[in-house]
Amino acid sequence: MNVIVEGVRKSAVKQVTDADTTVYEVTSGRTFYASAIIVAGVSGAVVSIYDGPSSEGVQPILPIPLEDKGPVIINRRVLNDAPEFLSSVVAKSTISGVWVQIIGVER
């Protein structure tokens, strides 16, 4: 099933380190639905994406391994029909110097 979510289109890009990095902060009272995540940078890094103010005590929504082939683009089909982010999109990498872009809608 492919879910189309209408709302205000949003996108953000941040360089991610081995500490929690807020890629996108959801507007209070709204929900962010990711339609794509693009990760690029250091080969061998694994980037984990979380919903919340931090990764502490939370399971990642998605671990993304990086290889030599270039950026990893994850679309809505792989994301299982637009996961919801209620607080913020937080990313953490095993190696610093990775870039994460999140694309979606907020409503």
C-alpha cells in the first residue's frame, strides 16, 4: 500500500557526527512524514535515524550503511510508507563527516 500524505513540504540537510544531530525539528503540534532520506559521506559509516530529541533509549527507525558506491537514497517504498516523526529527526553516525538530507511533508 502506497500512502500519499499531503501537507507542507519540508527538507533539511545536516552534517552528522558520532553524537546526536538534529536534522529536522518538527513544528509543535504537527507530524513530519518522511518521503526520502539521502545519506552521503564516509564509506564504512552506519547512520541511524531516530524520532525524538535524542537516540538515548530509543530504537533507530532505520540504520543506513554507506559504501563506496556513492550516496544512499531511500525512498518512501523502503521507508514503509512514510514513517512518522513526532518530535524531531535525529541522526547519529558511527563515523563523523556524513551528510543527511531528509525530505517529506509536515501536517
